[in-house]
Amino acid sequence: MYYCFSTLYLYDTMIKFHLDPKAGIPFYRQIIDQIRFGIASGALAVGEQLPTVRALAVELKVNLNTVAKAYKELEIQKILETQQGTGTFINTGGTLLSDLERKQKLKSILREFTTVILSYGFTIEDVINELKNQKP
């Protein structure tokens, strides 16, 4: 299995980008999802600078246009802000996901997760019991 991994140290935080060519999800979309997750999880803070398009493309071994497309889409959504000559930053005014997008994303994640657990012979009840036993 082939994965592209990149660990980028941004000030005091660390975000790990990884691309999975077998996921069936375009690389630019995987980058977008990982930035959104980084913000939601607190790994990326408002005002924090992201790597340049070129630096991230080199690290992930993808075309510059792939990273540029991801950044551009996040700019349109007001999640990122690019300041000419300074860099690209997490924007203060962006919204991560609408309620509809959140529900769709959760369904997609659960569908993928369910496929994996069932392929290993686990039941949904096994998963529910394990989740109940997890400590936050």
C-alpha cells in the first residue's frame, strides 16, 4: 500500500498530512479535509501559518496545482486567508462545515468504517460495546 506522509511543524503545533491514492478521494480533497480536521481538533489554530503551496507540494510529492486548488477552495470558504508576500493563514471568520455537510461527512465516515469492521468479522454490537468502554 502506498501512502504519502508529511509531518509539518508549524510553530508549536504539529499536523501530519497523509495522502492515500487508494481512497478514491482526490488528493486536493484529502488536503482540504485534513486542514479542516486540524482546525476542528485544535492542531491548527486561528491565525496560524500553513506551509507554502510549493513546500507542501514538495513534501507530499504532488503537483503544485493540487495544493493550490485545495488552498483556493478553503479561501473561497473563508477558512484560509492568503496575504501576498506573507503566507497562508487560518482565517478567523471561516466556518468549518454546515450542518448538512457535517451529516454527510459523518455518513461517509461511518460507511467506510462499517465496511472495514465488517470485513474483519466484527459486528456493530461489538463496536458499540467497545465505544461504551472507551474513556474520553
